[in-house]
Amino acid sequence: AEGFADVNVLDIVHPEDRERTGAILRATPLGESTIVQFRLRHNDGSWRVIEAVGRRMNDDPQAGVIVNARDVTERARAEEELRAAEAKLRQVHKMEAVGRLAGGIAHDFNNVLTAIYGYADLLLEDFDPDDPRRSDVEEIRRSAERAAALTRQLLAFSRQQMLQPQVLDLNAVVDQVQRMIDRLVGADVTITFDPAPGLWPVRADKGQIEQVLMNLGANARDAMPEGGSLVIRTENRSVSEAAAETLPGLGPGDYVCLLVSDSGLGIPASVRGQIFEPFFTTKEQGQGTGLGLATVYGIVKQSGGGIYVESEERRGTTFTIYLPPHVTATSAP
């Protein structure tokens, strides 16, 4: 075929495909055809996807197989892109379903906690200040408060929190919370903040954006047990229609981006699609609730944005948050 070396075909088949391709062709029954797809090295050094139809003309096991082949690289690429898009869409639908479930559980749990709070308070009113039973009831109330904190995180994931949005300069928010992140990650982690000049304003709940930064900081700290670097960046970004297709749930347009990158262990590809699910964690039992990134996801989605992750094992992770800019007659991007 044009563009391919005139050699034994199996010699230029991709090493990962060679044994399988040869076995399939050799097993072709007499008088029948076999279709096989494999990667073949082109004369320019690139790998092309080939679809071949092999046909055995006699029953001599030493005889070769007549092969008709065609280059289907573009078709294979389109099919792979379609599979990737379908997988991302399934992930979006799954997160929406899990969010509805989490929200329902949180509301039901809050109803139970309301009763626990109420009866605990009634008991405390009945007990004298020096009653030895007070400490037991106070512990019940503290446990209820811890449970309530978990339900708030579930409500954040399910996008059912009460927000107090205001016009924000993300650069100013990061600058104000950086000292807390410094204390959170410890002295072994170096923090760098790279603010974009002329950053567009956003409309969001300031406390929730601070929570996002703290949760991502804690996640980065856990990914760098021996220390490392944490980089926080902001930028204005325009997303084209083509780029939006790679960002599930995000439409084309202008966005304010917040990027949080660490030099840590990275996230294995096998679990990357699960990291925003509530209660999912790779930590040992008792080391975390698995709600940190789920809370971040819910806050960002409730703020009208999206969050996406890029990671490579042992080479770090970058979370990119897209938030719609706050547009006024005088501040349109």
C-alpha cells in the first residue's frame, strides 16, 4: 500500500498488536475470510490503524493468507472520540443522579438531627450545671454537630446549599485565604500564587469559594506527604465550541479560571472518574470522609461553573475551575 514499506506485513505491525494479528490470520479457515484491525507503521514513522480482510486459499498451514487492507485511521479516531464523549456524558449523568440521592439523604438526616438537637437541649435545660449527666448529653450534641457538618457537605455536593453570591475578584479572595492555606499544607509545601492581571469579576459566594480553595489545598497536601509545590493561578479564558466538547457540562464562551496544581503523587487513571463522588477516597479507613472534592464539585456546579482534573501518576495534578464572569454594561469581557 502507498506509504508503507514493502516488507513482511507483520514486521511493521505494532508490537502490541503483532501476536494477536498473526494468530487471527493464521487461524483463518480455508475458503473463509477474517477481519482484523491493527496498527501499522507508516513510512513517515507514524502509526496508522489498518482494517484487513484475510482469506486462506489452500489448506497448507505453511501457506500465507491473502490480505486486502485499508487505512481506517480517521474512522478509528472518530470512533474513539465518540466513545470518550459518551463516557463523559455517562459520568455527568451519574454525578447528577448521585447528587439527587445525596441531597435526599442529607435532608432526611437533617430531620433526624433536628430531633436529636431538640431532645439534647431539653435535657440540658433540666440538668443542674453540676449534674454529672450533663457531659454525656453535651457529647451527644457535639456528635450531632459533627454529623450536621457532614450533611452540609452532602448538600454542597447536591447543589442545595443556601448561597450568598456577591461580585468577587478571585485574585483578592485567593490573596486573603493564602495564609490559611499556608498553615494547612505545612512548611514542606511551597505555595506560589500567579494572579492574572485584569481578571474578570465573578459572582459567587465568597465563603464557598474559600471552602473550595481550602479543600483543594488539603487534597494537595495529602498528595505530597514528603512536601512539594502548590501553584494557584487565575486567568481569563475563552472556550471555543470545539474545546467545550471536551469539557462535559460546559458551554462555549468566556470564563474566569482558577487553577490549583500540585507536584504530588497524581491520581491513578483507574479512579480519576470517581474522585468527585461523595465518600470516595483512596485514603485508609478513618483518614478522611471522602467529601472534600465532592463538596468542591457541588459548590462549583451551583455557582454555574465546571471543574476538571488533569493528572499523571508521580507527576502531579491540576484542578481547573471555570466560573462565568460577572458581566455588566461596562465590564463585558
